[in-house]
Amino acid sequence: MIQLNLRILVFLVILTVAGVLVNGFLLGRPWSTVLIMCVAFAKYLLVAFYFMELRKAHNSWKFVTVVLGGLIVLVVILVVAGG
């Protein structure tokens, strides 16, 4: 279990660095927000399912977490793309 948590933590750090690099290299480009939000959504899911142990929860909680997070990401992308 400790090994899995360490792997998830390292992957979260890699995703954070990827988000910073995308922001640095693609700043102002139309797809930079989409990429950054996708990376943030992946990090959100990893934290929720592994560190908050949502993977052991009832399926309805898993569904609500994924759908709500996806809707938030979609709204932010649409607001930024439209503005």
C-alpha cells in the first residue's frame, strides 16, 4: 500500500510539472486551458480515489465525484474558450 501511494504521489508531482510546463510554453494559446484543465482533472481523480479512498466507497459516490468534476472542468473550458 505504501508503494502504491508513493507511486501515485510521484505521478501527481509529474502531472504538476507537466501543468507548469504547458502553462509556460503554451500560454495564451487556445488549447493551453484545455490541457491544463485535463491535467488538473486527472490530479483531482487521483487524489479523490487514492488518498481519500473513494475507490472503496459506494458506486454512487464515485459517479457523483467523476461527473461533478467533469462538469466543473467543462464549464471552465467553455467559459475561457468563449471569452
